[in-house]
Amino acid sequence: MRRTPSAPAAALAAGLLLLAGCRGDDAGRGAADPRAGTAADPATVLTTDSERRGETIFSRENCGRCHSLFAAPPDEGEAPPPGPPVEGPLGSRVGPDLGSEGHRHSDDWHYAHLYAPTVVVASSRMPPSRHLFRPEAGRPVPTADAVDLVAYLQALGRARRDIWAEWRRREPSMPPSPSVNATTRRRGAALYGEHCAGCHGPQGDGRGAAAPLLETPPRDFTAGRFRFTSAPAGAADADLFRSLTLGTGTGSAMPSFEWLPADDRWALVGRIREFSIDGAAVPVVAPPATTAGAPAISAAAGDPSGDAVTRGRRLWQELECAACHGEGGQGMTRQEAAAGWSDETGAPIARSTDLRHACDYKAGASDAAIERSIVAGLGPGMPSYGESLPDPADRRALILFLRSLGPTWPRIRNRP
Ligand code: HEC
Ligand code: HEC
Ligand code: HEC
């Protein structure tokens, strides 16, 4: 079992005291360590200057002292579900192999983790790298070195294939939920304290110790308002189960917990429900009609000149999706869109999703997931298009158009 139980996430201040002398400036840094990977690793090709500088920083900081870079994705066959990173023995200081790290997490997850590992992963024995940050208006801001280091981490293992993108395009399996009893409730509370409280807060109010370090704040569960749903009215238990199975990819810091047994994930869904003001009285929403029975569309998926994609492009223009996502679907910041996007609590939504890359789709990138997002919307930032798109064939055409935007899975820019 990974991610060993431990004390609840330490407060930021406690993190500060940790391992001050463990900065990677020991003698004999990375270079001679056979476990430290290099750009010659066929699974990793560094294409930007930032990534190449990041590799130098990885060895300068002696990260290879604890991390190998072996776990390259297999050449062919279905990519395995991600699972937890492979860790050393329980509670050991040996870090997981980072060979497939690229696109496992968002950039802001990495920054928070580098700055204060134990607030993000309670049991972590990784030393913090505070020197890669500078204070600005009371918040730690990544230095150019930290930005390059994270660009390098995001490149690891993606030369041949992006297993995270492939995985996010699949709909996760969902075994039925077991019945709720005192044991499952206790289990849910224990798992929550161990894996979630650092970000979502011990009270579920989104104010965990890691929250100030993240670009997109963790959800406040006490409000009972969710964003990754199958209907505008709210989240079904299945939606919550899916969110914590998938995580939010590179879109924001919510990690995937696919590696926890399904019963544990259901116990966590129960725990989330207990936080909301009116307890479990959140309506269970029926999933929307899907395109499953829709008439077939003539063009092959992804053919940019096909009929369906042309129809999808027309809908994209008519519905003015580009006003918020950019002409090429690359996503926009609030400033670029000159939009006042804010979330349920009034906090700003930093940017709209980069629709060219499966990893950036926070609610998942399977056809069904994209359809859910378009039909139900994503909370206050992204409108619901259920009424504008009643015809399943139109929804399908729009999804095919979105697929045509990024057939080659371009890189996601690194956002400081
Ligand atoms: C003293 C050993 C040690 C050193 C040095 C170290 N790490 Fe770690 N690292 C760990 C351990 C243990 C974990 C597992 C717990 C966790 O996720 O924090 C980890 C986890 C990670 C993860 C998370 C993997 C995942 O996807 O969950 C990343 C990324 C990472 N380290 C990057 C770095 C980088 C970059 C450096 C150099 C600045 C570094 N580490 C230095 C021990 C170390
Ligand atoms: C590293 C920080 C972090 C950790 C750890 C974390 N979350 Fe999250 N979580 C987030 C963030 C950030 C969001 C908001 C994502 C967004 O809006 O893009 C989120 C969103 C969610 C959502 C989506 C709600 C919705 O609106 O549909 C659920 C459900 C959730 N988290 C459950 C959990 C559970 C359960 C755990 C523990 C097993 C957990 N999270 C651990 C950061 C975290
Ligand atoms: C008013 C601005 C706005 C318009 C118009 C808009 N979007 Fe969005 N969209 C957003 C924002 C902002 C997000 C991210 C929301 C968040 O992070 O909570 C988003 C998210 C999405 C997502 C979910 C991606 C994910 O992260 O899982 C999809 C799919 C999407 N938009 C497609 C479309 C399509 C197709 C159209 C046109 C029919 C459209 N959007 C029109 C602002 C907009």
C-alpha cells in the first residue's frame, strides 16, 4: 500500500522546519548516479530550452539521489491505468520512479509539492525546495528555475506516447457502490484525513494547508455545489466517484485516486456528502440523454475535412465557443478573454480549458465526458449548452470537431 497513513497534513509552518539542510547540495551530485535518467532516455525527448534547463536543475538539485527515471510507458498495447507512483519501502525516503511523470499532475500541483511536500502528500519524506521560490505579496512564487524544473518533469516519459492523455480519453469503470454503514463511514473519514484534508481542509471547506499554494482552489464541499456533473442541477454520487477516480489531469491540482480500491473511493464519496450543509440530501441526478442512439455521422472521427467536423466547426462558430476558448481551442486566461469568470465563492477562475489536449480536460476527455461538460456546463465559468444542442447528432459533431483540434496532442504550455 502506498501513501502510508500518517498524521494529518502538517501546517505550512511545520513544513518550513523540515529538512533545512537537505537541499541537494551534497557532494557527488546526480551526474554519476546511474539511476538518474538523461535526455538520452528514449522515453523522454526534451524539445524546449526550458525543459533542457530543467534537466540541469534536476541534477544540480540532486533529485536523482532519491528518484530513478525508469518507468517508461510500454511501446504498444492499451496503456495501463496510471496507478500510484512506484514508491520505495513504506515510509522510506526513496522516492517513486519518475519515468512516466509527465502529465500525471498539473503544474501547480508540482509547485505546491516542491514547496511543501507534506502538505500535498501527508506521508511524504521528500525535502522541501523552498529556495526555488520567492515571496511575493505573502505567497511563494516559483523562480525561473522552478518553472524550468517543472517543464522538465512534465516532459518525462512522453516521447513515444502520452499514457495520461490516453487514459483520460477512456471512461473509468465504476463498480456499484457498497451499502453505507458505520464501518464505511469510519473508513471514509480516515481516508479523507490522510489523502484529502491537506487540500480540501479537515472541515471540507476547501481551506487545507496547500490551498494558498494552488492556482485553482480546492473545492469547498460544505457548499454542496459541484462542477464536474452530468446535469446542471448538481452532482450524482457517480459524478463524485468519477472525479476522484480521474482527478483533473494537468488542468488543476486534484490528483487521480484511481489506485485506491473502488470501495474506498465510494467511502470517500460518502464522506464528501457528509460535509455539505444539508447532509446527504443532495438530489441524485439522472444522467442526460447521451449520443449513444444518435444517427451515425458520415465522416471518420477526427477527419478535419469530414462532414461531421465541418458541422461541428459551424456549431463552434455559431455558439461562439471561441470567445472563451480561443480560435484554436487553446484556452484563454481571464485577462485574454476580458471575462469576469469567477467560481461559486467569487474567487477568480484563472483560465478556460485547453481543448486541444486530453490531459487538460478536468472533467475527463472521453466522448461521454465531453458531452457531459457541454450539456451540464462546468459551474459558473462554463455555460450549459443542453438547451442549445438538443440534437444528439449536433453534440456528436461538436465533439468530433473538438477532437480535430489537437489530433497530435500538442504540448501544454507550462504556466508559472
Ligand atoms: C530524500 C529523498 C528525495 C529527494 C532528494 C527528492 N525527492 Fe521527490 N520524492 C521523495 C519521496 C519519498 C516521494 C514520495 C512522497 C511524495 O509524493 O511526496 C517523492 C515524490 C516526488 C514526486 C511525486 C511523484 C508523484 O507523481 O506522485 C515528484 C514529482 C518528485 N518527488 C520530484 C522531485 C524533484 C524534482 C526533486 C529535486 C528537487 C526531488 N523530488 C527530490 C523523495 C525525494
Ligand atoms: C493536491 C490538492 C488536492 C488533493 C490532495 C485532493 N484534492 Fe480534490 N480537488 C482539488 C482541487 C484544486 C479541486 C478543484 C478542481 C477544479 O475546479 O479544477 C478539487 C476538486 C475535487 C472534486 C470535484 C468536485 C466537483 O466540483 O465536481 C472532488 C469530488 C474532490 N476534489 C474530491 C477529493 C477527495 C475525495 C480527495 C482525497 C481522496 C481529494 N479531492 C484530494 C485539490 C485536491
Ligand atoms: C463564457 C465563456 C465560455 C464559453 C462561451 C464556452 N466556454 Fe467552455 N469553458 C469555459 C471555462 C471558463 C471553462 C473551465 C471551467 C472551470 O475551470 O471551472 C470551460 C470548460 C469547458 C469544457 C470542459 C473541459 C474540462 O476541463 O473538462 C468543455 C468541453 C468546453 N468548455 C467546451 C465548450 C464548447 C464546445 C463551447 C461552445 C459550445 C464552450 N465551451 C463555450 C468558458 C466558456
